Amino acid sequence: MAIIGARPATGIGVLRRRSRLRPAPRASSRPRRLPRSREAFNSLSAVLVAIAAAVGVGLFYLSQSTHVSAIGYQIDRLQAQVDLLRAEEQSLTLQIGEARSPSTIEAKAKGDLNFVVIDPHLVQFAIRTIDPRILK
């Protein structure tokens, strides 16, 4: 469906389309200096806006990639610290196991504390009796 008298649409914002109607050239005796037309200014401003946007996106990308890289290094450092602490934990667990072994306890008692082994026939265990006052 065609509409009689319709005009072409103009652009939105800084990206305007050039109009099809051109002003008639002026007759003048002095040399003309061509002023910057509004379309050229809009075109230049559109290019400058695009360049500024590209620079902004580039700086944002650079800052984000630098941040991600720094976080990666921090994760690696913390992972190395976790590995070191796990190795220390295993070493301490081994030392605890060795210290709890009966042979180590006996050797320490004989050597450092000067304990002696007594004859089991000389040992007499006490019999525990329950006090009737406690049961009440």
C-alpha cells in the first residue's frame, strides 16, 4: 500500500540520513569557503561516538581480563597453601600414630622415665565396691 506524499524517514539520534534535497548553489563573486554542513558534523560526531564506544569496550575488556588473571594467580597461591597444609597435616597424623603405638610408649617409659617391668604375679588389683549411700 503506497501513501501519497510520504517522505523518507530520517535517522534516529546522531545517525541521521542525508536529505535528498540539496540547496541550490549561490552565485557569488568571491571564492566560497565551504562551511561544514550539518550532515558532515553529524557524520563526524557519529564516528567519534563509535570510536569512544570502541575505546570504552576495549578498556572494559582489558580491566576484566586483568581482574580475572589476578584472581587466577590468587587461586593458584591459595591452592599451593592448601597443598602445603595438607602435607603438614599428614605429617602430624603420622607423628601422632607413632607416638600412640605401644612399642613407642614402652621405649619412652623405659628410656626417658626409667620405668622397669615388674613381675605380673606381684600385681594385685583392688576390687571396687559400691557404696550403698550412692545408690539411694
